[in-house]
Amino acid sequence: MTEEEKEEVALRRKYELLEDLPGIGPATAQKLKEMGFHTVESLAMATARELDPAGIGEKKAFAIIEAARSSISVSFVRADELLRMRQSVLRLTSGSKALDGMIDGGLETQTITEFYGEYGTGKSQLCHQLCVNVQLPPERGGLNSAALYVDTENTFRTERIVQMSRHFGLNPEEVVKNIIYAEAYTSDHQMFLLDNADEVIKANNIRLIIVDSLTAHFRSEYIGREMLAPRQQKLNKHMHKLIRLARAFNAVAVVTNQVMAKPDVFFGDAVHPIGGHVVGHTSHTRVYLRRAAHGPVRIARLVSSPYLPEGEEIFKVTENGIEDVSEDEKPRSRGR
Ligand SMILES: Nc1ncnc2c1ncn2[C@@H]1O[C@H](COP(=O)(O)OP(=O)(O)O)[C@@H](O)[C@H]1O
Ligand SMILES: [Mg+2]
């Protein structure tokens, strides 16, 4: 099977229309459409709470969402084919051995890694570092390849790349040549850039695709309850485009994401990432970043991974880039 055919199989669905889903009559279908859920895909990414206004009750909402989810993931691949795909997965170093260890030896190709956290926690710094690291040979944790940087907040700085390159003894002029940069002005523009990225990726031997930040434009453009469903649909489409690129080119895909306060949480983490189920289910590896009191130290927590246990490690952001924290620098207590 070609990549194209594989995609076709993955897209083949059991239920074509909302009305085909068990438990949805014409009246409910109509209501859901008025709420912005026109497709089985969008329902699959909904939460039971989002379906509240349809007046179908939580239990039924869960059942419908489950049916929609199972419907869009009906695809069959032989396990040896899966194994073959897994065997071609490559690893890219983050710059910190501790962080790499937490995620089983570095960021993997063919899947999406998400870094989320508050402002200033090092998400963009990590992205910069990865752009340099991907150019290193495999024995130094790199992929001998180039990077694509989609920047939505205008925070990419060539000066940082130069500093990081010098620290590695690389020629900064060469390193910056291997980073293809695009600023996205709106969420639609951001989507357009990825939708048209395959040629650039191929022509430049790109093995690292960064979207920094994934959610900022979506968050500022789609405001209010009634915009939630269309926003999630677009984000879903965008993330799936990213997964397809990562698979097709055996590339590492990285997205960054902000957090929102959880108003109803008194213990534990009072924040959660933007993007709800869409981002949660399509990011294969999610890493939550936060500051350790003051200074350059950051705490990374592996929040979800398909096959790794949760874990926590620390690293630091310095002029050199992303680095490990030495024993005597380690903070005694970890702040939130
Ligand atoms: N040249 C530098 N030297 C040392 N630390 C830096 C440098 N540039 C950025 N930083 C650190 O990185 C932080 C910004 O991180 P950034 O990745 O931009 O955050 P965000 O998570 O919002 O993307 C700064 O607050 C600073 O601590
Ligand atoms: Mg940033």
C-alpha cells in the first residue's frame, strides 16, 4: 500500500452522517448541527458537556461520542506493518539528557510531541534548540536534517540560534540556512502553511516540523461558546495534517500550547492545556513545563504518552540553550 492508500483506509468510516449514529434522530441531528456539529468527526472530538445544550442527557451524549470515535478510527493494518513503521522511528535529542530519558531517548519521529505551560516556561527556547539539534549527526542525537519553524507569535530569534550553534562548535551561518521559517498571521494562514508544506519539507530534507504556538491564533480568533465547535474542527484538521506530514517524512512534529486556569481545582494542578480533546488525543507525547521557583531551572512532566509512565525531570534554559542541571544546582524543593 502507498502512503496515500493507507490514508484512505484510515479515513474510511462506518458512519457517514450524524443521522447514521445510533441514538441520533432527525431532531437531535438538527440541534447538533445548530450547535456547530455537522460531522461525525466533530462529534468524535466533542466532550459530553459540549453536547449539553442539545438536551440529550449526559449518558446518551457519552454513547454518541463513543460511537463517533469508534467510527472514525475503523482501519485495519497488519501488525507486522505497524512494527515496520515503528522500527523506522528516529529520536531527536532535546539538549537535556534528563528530559530525553523521560521520553525514552528523545523526541520521536512520526508522532506529535506537545510542550505546554505558562508564558516563559521555555517552550520556544526548546523549539529553537531542536532546530539546531536536528542538524547534528545521529551520534550526537541529531537527524542530519533541516527544520521547519511555523511561528505564530513572532518569537523566533536567529540570534538565539547563533548562540546555540556556537556552543556546539557549529558554524552559525550554516545552521541558520537549514531552518526554514514561516510566520503565520492568522489561524487560517497557519493551516494554509502546513497544508502546503510537503514540497518544502521534501526539497529541504526537513525532519523537524515546529508549530509555535499551535493554539494562540485559534484561541484569540474563536471566542465564545458557539465558536468552540468550529474551532475544534479546525484544530483537529490542522493536527491531522501535521501527523500525516510527520509520518510521510519520518519527521519529528512539535507543537507548543498555552494553559488555562481551571476555576474549580483546589489541589494539584490548577491549569490545563488549551485545545481540549482534539489536541489531547492527537498529541502522542504531552510534556507540561513549569518554573522551579526562580532562575533558569524548569520542570518537565510527562503527562501522557502511549507507552511510557508519567515522570518528572528538570532541565535549564541558559544562554547556551537547553541544558541539564548539575547535581549542586538542583533545587531542594520543586515549586509549582
Ligand atoms: N539568551 C538567553 N539566555 C538565558 N536565558 C534565556 C535566553 N533567552 C531566553 N531565555 C530564557 O527563556 C525564557 C523564555 O522562554 P520561552 O521559551 O520564550 O517561553 P515560552 O514558554 O513562553 O515560549 C526567558 O524567560 C529566559 O528565562
Ligand atoms: Mg513561546
